[in-house]
Amino acid sequence: MSYAILRLSKLKNLGMATSATQHNYRLQDTPNANPEWAVLNEEHLNHGQRNYWHLANERIAELHLARLRSDAVRAVELVLTGSPEAFPRDAAGRALDRRGTLWVQDNLRFVRERFGPQNVVSFTLHQDEVTPHIHAVVVPITADGRLCSRDVFSPMSLRQLQTDYAKAMAPHGLERGIKYSTAIHEDVRRHYGAQQMSKEALAKVAAPAIVTTLRLEEPTAWDRVNLRGYLDRQQALLDAHLAAQLAAANQQLEKVATVATANTLEHDRARVLEQQLARAKENLAKVHEKLAAEEAKVAELQKSEASKIRGFNQLAVQLAQGEPLDRYLLSQGQNLREQSRRAIEQALAEQLALPWRGESELQVAMKGLGYKLVLGGPTELAVLDSKTGAKFGYEDIRPDGQDFAQQVQAAKAHTVRQEKVVEQQVVEEQVVRSRGVRVK
């Protein structure tokens, strides 16, 4: 008799979801999985192997929920499988490849129909362990569009879920387990008990078996006559005695094997935890290193800003007291002002080389270059560099080394001449066309 098996676990936070993601995609050591069989594992939905927590949050965001509890369960992981004997195996006892089978397709169809296609964010087939099984991650969305794991997986709905899953798996020879059963996995309970066994109890289990002797019956006068019957009876007694001792030895051996298996699993878990701890320490060290670098940058920026503020305050006080400015500061200001003046002259020269389109267009063009240009009368000019705050009057600006007002007039005259030339060409072409002569 083979049973349909469905178990679930709630992924209540980012840590649990990350752990499940790393386990299911073999991003961390898995003692009970054979790395050589990992090629038989298959992902059907989350091909990018993204974190379950991020997938769940993206699905929840699509619902535009007005309120969301901070402790709400955002994802639930289902394990779908069957009794080990339900899966066909080869001569070595290894389960046959289940990829592309109806069993996998029926499982995918079941979870999608049960929880909604959009709410199933991952569906992974594992075949690198003894028994093939499936990990399905679903977002617990109710029929009325709420995120509520308590309603989706209530005790009543869980019992019905087991029943419905067994019905879906019936074509594959699987049936439902006992309803309302309180049975637990005996091997898990036995292993945990063995791990906690005291030294005295362990010594008792591992003690050599006591061998007892069997004293054969003395033959009677009738046994001497019926020797075959006597030998058969003694042989039966001897067989029964040996069978009892063998059963006792096997029982004790089974306890020893349980302890050995439990300790082996515990050692494997310890090894995995040590490796995970080592990686966590490495990551933590990298984070600390990055934080230290960022703190150094912040400290340097704060020091620089403090220096600027201090210098600004000192400058303000000096100006208020009418004191002369620092020679270096004054020289630096003069250099910056000279650079701004040259840049403004270069920009004006380039603009004046273009056809003249009016003062407003010149102002717009200069503003796009970061300069504010104010034009007044023929001798009034003010230019402000928005980057440095440098301000220049009419007498300070000489594009190409010439007077600005003269260059403006020259630009206007040149534009007028160019327009007249163009107009003359147009008139000549019209005259030529009117005479029927083709213009080359």
C-alpha cells in the first residue's frame, strides 16, 4: 500500500525563505543528497532561481493591498511525494527518472488549480535523494484576494487538502493516509532519542550479547528405539534456542545501528553548520570591511565639510571686521574669476559667429551654457557665471579681444548682408524661371 504524502512549512521571514531557496537549489551543502544525481533535478517555474521572499513580495505587490501586517506569512512551501515503494526503481534500487512524467504534470496541475496559477511562484523536482519529491512554493492568497495563511491553511482546509491531493494522485497508485492520525515519523523520533541517549544507556546497548547454552534431553528407552523421533525433537529445540538468541542479537544490533545513524546525521549536520558558519563569517568580514571603508569616506567628507564651514566663518568674520583677505584665498579667487571670464568670452564669440537672431535668443543660448546675460544700453553689459558666482561688466568682456558692442553691430551687419545676398539670389532665380531658362 503506497500513500500520497503532502507536507508544508511556512516561510515566515526573509531568513527562512533564503534558507529554503538555498537548500532547494543546492546552493548550500545537503548531506542527504547525492551531488552526482543533481542533474536530474528540475525547476519548472522559477528558472532564475530567485529568492522565494522576493518572488512572494512581487506577487503581493500586484494585488495592491491597502494593509499588510508586518508578521504576515508571505510564502508557504509544500513538499509533494509518495511512499518510497511507490516509485519504480532499477536493479540497484535507484528511483527511475520522473522528469516529463504524468506524475510531475499532475502535481503541477494540482497546486495551480488549488492555489491559483499566479500564486505558485516555484515548482522544483528533486531526484538527488532516495525518494523523488517536489517542492512547491505558494503565496497564501484567499479567494477574495487577501494575504492570509491562517485562512488558506486552516485545520479544516488542511485535512481537505490531504484528501484532494490523494484523489489527484490516485491514478498513480497512491491513496490517502489515515484521517485524523496522530502518527509521527518514527525514524525522526527514534533518531532524536538516540542522540540524547546517556553514556550508561549507550554502553548497555553496545554491550556484547549474552550467549546461553542449551542442555539436550537424556534419551529414554523409547527414544533409543525411535531414534529418528528423538533427533528431530532435539533439533527443533536447538533451532528454537538459536532463533531466540539470533532475534535478541538482531534487536540489539538494530539499536546500535540507530545510534550510529543518528550520530552520523548529527555529524553531517554539524559539518554543514560549520561550513555555513565559516561562510557567514567571511561575508560578515566583507561587510565590516565595506562599512569601515564607507565610514572612512564619511569621516573624510565630514572633515572636509567642517573645514569648509570653518573657512567660510573665518572669511565672513574677516569681511565684517574689514580685515584684508588671506593672500592665498585672494589669489585663488582671482584665478577662478579669470577662468570664468575667458570661458564667457569664448562662449560669446561662438554665439556671435552665428547669424544674429536678436538679444533674447543670445540670452537663452548663454543661459543654456550656465551664464546669465543682461543686456542694456550700448555700454551696459552684465554677465553672471552661475557655477562660480563671478560677475562681469561691459568693460571686462572682450570676445576675441574686441569690444563687445562693436562685435554685436558687426554680427547684425553681417547677417543683414547675408540675407540680402539670399534675397538677390531668389529674385534672379525667379527672373530666370519666368524667361523659361533652366537654372543649372
